[in-house]
Amino acid sequence: MPSQSSMELLAPAGGWEQLEYAIHFGADAVYLASQRYGMRRRADNFSEEELPRVTAYAHEHGVAVHVTVNTMMTDEDIDDLHRYFAVLQSAGVDAVIVGDMGALAVAREAAPDVAVHLSTQASCMNAAAVRVYASLGVSRIVLAREMSLEAIAELRRRIPDDIELEAFVHGAMCMAYSGRCLISDYMAGRGANVGHCAQPCRWKYALVEEKRPGQYFPIEQDERGSFIMSSNDMNMLSHLRALEEAGVNSIKIEGRAKGAYYVASVVNAYRHVLDGEDAAAWQGELETTSHRPYCTGFYFGDPGQNQGTVEYARSHQMVARVEGCAADDMQQRAAFDADAAASDACAPDAAQDAPFRVQVLCRNRFFEGEELEVISPDAAVRTCAAKRLVWHAGPDADLKDIERDGLGRIIGPDPSCEGGTLVAVAVANRTMERYSFAVPFELHERDIMRIRREGQDVGRVL
């Protein structure tokens, strides 16, 4: 097995759940934002009041916190930044990511104990610029995404070893140079450079002749029109060693507007490969979450273009988040099996090969006996059937018609919830409610259970 990589794995944390999953699945650092000055306003983000708790939680798990302060800055913004950077320093964050020279200057004054990283939006891609930024207090350069691997290696050769280089390795790419785009401002009235991008580069375009309004002509010989500005997604999982040899210190996963499952699955794959496992064994994992067709960005030449055949696709759907797991309760099992035997719904010995009971929070529907996949940070992807499915009905649940309508079989009181009731059911379909079922191996809090949904076109679901 190849030796472990020394590169930092930097993961997006658009909200609390994404933060927890990034850490659970092995990120060395996370990047996030509060409600202002971040380029992803559609993400949940964090309030300024939450930042001390966010940072403390990450630090308790040995994970660094980088806060993005990389929008285009007005004088009004700069006037507020002294206060804001002081808030970040007080919260104990490890680094700020800035793209504006004024913001850089204020960061050094107001938060002298916080490292300053230069945003990719500054388009830094030559050694002379690196040295200037370093003289102003920047310790890390987030490289322009347009750089090739060869150019990065040459840049590293020309700069001091103590200047760190960070590079994006996975996720959505922007058609504008280093992300500086005005299309959203003009077409949707939403400023991309202050975090409100409407992604018009992903829309379908056709040609219209001014004297024939409403008559559309494909720009290409294709009835689908043309996605002339929509880029492919980046995937560098198979080239991490090359990035390290080129001198990259930190690899960054794009996706602060993405959901928890995306963060978990992608971070998990990159963590395993960084720790020496074969990339080929984990490439399939990156197909399970919402993505456009993959490419290797500009690292090895032209990244290619998404022609719109698949705008977003994924092979799997998250169905549950693990809340806890323990040895199956014998008394509860006996009650379930007796009831199941009477109704002929499940063989009484179904638990013979499933000695654990996992408690989950339902995210999407799944059925009794359905084959589920489990992703955990310390194991390969495993499969199990959802055996002896139980709904943990809360104290306020209306159960008077549950048996009459054939929706379940009441087992008895729920020992884990005062006033709650255990109900044997055939399907878990109550989103964000608790269920439990027997599994053949032990699981841990925040492990993810998913199901294969082949050929999904998920639209704009993230």
C-alpha cells in the first residue's frame, strides 16, 4: 500500500450537518462562512454568534476552521471588516480566506493571530505575485483554477517552501476566470461576486433571429439547444500523488452549497485515497452523489464542456442518518417476533444474523427488507437489509387508526422516549422521524445509509 499523503484535506461546511459530516468522514480542515462576505449565500452558513461554538467543535476533533471573506468589497464592507475580523479572532478561527487587498490589510490589523489565505478569486498564478502577497502577510495561496499541474510545479519551484499552496480537486467549476462572473448580475439581477449566483451558465441557450421572435434555432445541430457555458465537474481523485509531487499542500473540495450526503461521500473517498488506498476502488463512490460529467479541470489541458446530456445525475440516495447502535434488545425482539409470526409478516429467526439494532433518522423512504448500503469512515462500503423495521412514534403521534388501516403493528412503549410507542412497519416514510431495524454489524453515529437509485436525473437537487 502506498504511504499516506501529507496533504491537508479541506472540506466545505455550508451548515452544521455538513460540518459534522466533514469531520466524521476525515477532513483535516473545513471552510465555511457566516451570513456576510461569503460567496455562497444560498448555503445555510453560520451566524456570528455560532462561530465560537463551531470553532470549538472542530478543534475538539483536531480540525482547523477557515472562514471565507472573499466577496467583492465596497467601502461600506471595508468599514465593517475591522469589527468582523475581530469577531473571527475572538472565535478562535484558524484562517480567513480573502480576495480583496483592502480586506487583506484589515485582516492583518484586526486579527493578527489569524492566518490569511489568498482566495482563488485573486487569480494568483505567478511567483512574483506570490512573493508580494507573502510580504503582506499571506501564508497560503489558493491557486487559480486555470493553472495546469506543470505550471503549479514551476510556481512551487520559484517560491519559498514556507508559502503553502492550496488547490481545488473536486466539484463544480465556473466558466468565468477564477469565478469572477457578471452574467448572473445582468440576467437574473443576482450578484455572483457577493454570493448570490443564479448559475445562468448552466441554462440552455438557443439562437433567436430578431424578426422571428419565439422561433428558436439550435446553436448546434441538436434539438437540445446548447449549454455553451456549462462546464463539467472536476474530479482529481486518481491524481492526488501528482498534485503532492507538484508541491500542493492542501486539496480542497468545492461544495458549500451542497448537502450533507455530498460532503460525506466525497470527503470519505478522498480520505481513503489520501490514506493510501487505491483510487480505482473509490472512483465509483463519486458517482453516487449529485454531479455533472467529470473531468480533471485544467490540470492536464482542456477540461472539456458539459453538453447538457446530464446536467445533474447520481446513482444513490441517502435514506437515513445513523443516530445510534447497540446490541438488539432481546425483550423487544421477542415481542416483535411473536407479533410477526402471528401475522406471518417476518420469519421469527430473522435476527439470527443481525445481532445489532441501529436507530436512524429517516431522510428518504425505504422499505422493510430493502437492501441498503452503509458508508462509514473506517470501512469499505457495506450492505445490509433493513430487518424488523420499527417506527419510534413520538408522544404526539396519532396511532388510533394505525392497525386498522394496516399501517403498522403496535409493539408497546418505547423505552428510549417517554410517552413514545414502538410500531412495527413495512416502510420508513416519515421524514426526520426515528426508526430502528436490525443489522449484521455495528454502526456509529453519523454513519450514512443509502439506497441505489439507478439512472437518476435529479434536476437541481444538491
